[in-house]
Amino acid sequence: MTDTDLAVAPTRTAEIRGRASGISILAFFALAWTGWGTSNAVAGTTQTVVVVTAAVLSVVLIVLAWGRYRRAAVVRPDTVVRPDTAVHAAQSSPTGAPNGRHRFGLIVAAEWIGLGIVAFVLAAAGHPNAIPAVISLGVGIHFFPLARLFHVPAYLLTGALMCLIAVTTLVLAPLTSTTAMWTALPGFGSATVLYATCVKLLAESHR
């Protein structure tokens, strides 16, 4: 094994671990969006089937992601990882460094606080139907700084699509006068985008 191999392997493993964590979070929220999307659009047995199917998909994606990480983390007996290389690997992973964790915490905190305030204002103003779309917009926006923080270009497309779904909902729902669209479009749309992002990250981990 060359010095280059020793320098790359730990970094690659840290990257796959980060992607596995991302897939776990995205799969969980994709399930939540599915449940929200079905709340007014479908009911009874159909809703149960859709949510259960989404739950199974989320579990499968999470298991595959962490399975890929476990395989990547296996170090052969003849492999020696230098201490300085391990430090470089930790620093290259945003969540592995204190500064990265701090920035991630600030992004998430700003997202939740901002969305909470907006949701409260919309409800108080008599526009609760717009809350799902606005939340989709806020979640979409928060993916842009995450793309840079985690060095995941796919998050740029994820954010753009979720913002597009939000705008589409805010335009089409009032025109159609269909109450279910206020939750169905951002719910199913956001869930689809998040699941697609999970598949994209999983595919990149297998390269």
C-alpha cells in the first residue's frame, strides 16, 4: 500500500460515515413528509399502506448506508494508518471537527427558529394552510449552506427542488381551491426529493 493510499482511505471512510448520517436524517424526514402529505389527501387503508411503504423504504436506505460504512471501515491486518493521517481525516469531515459541528448547529438552529416564528405568524394571521409550503421553502433554503459545509453538491439540487415545490404549492393551491393540495404537494413532493437525494448519496458512497 502506498503513502497515497494511506492518506486517502481514512478520509474516504469519514466521508462515507458522513453520508450515512445524512441519509439517516433525510430518510427520517422523508417519512415525516410522507405522513404529512397523506394527512388530507388520502385516508384509511390507503394512507396506512403509503406510510408503511415509506417507512420500509427509509429503513432499507438507512441499513444500506450504514452497511456501506461498516464495509469501508474494515481495516486489513496489513494496513497501518498513520496518526497524522487520522487527524487529517477527522478535520476533513465537517461533523468530525468542532468548528464544523458548531456551524451545522447554527444552520439547523436558524432553520428551526425561523420556521417556528413564520409558522406562528401564519397561524395567527389565519393562513395555516400555507405552513407546509413555507416549511418546505425553509428546509430547501437550509440545504444551500449545508452543501458547502459538507461538500455535497447534490444538496444544491435538493434545496432548489424543495424551494420549487414550495413556490408551486403557493401558486397552484389557491388557484385550484383544493384544500388537500396544501399538504399533498409539499408533503409528497418533499418526500420524493429527499428519497431521491438518499439514493444519490448512497450511489456516490458505492463509487
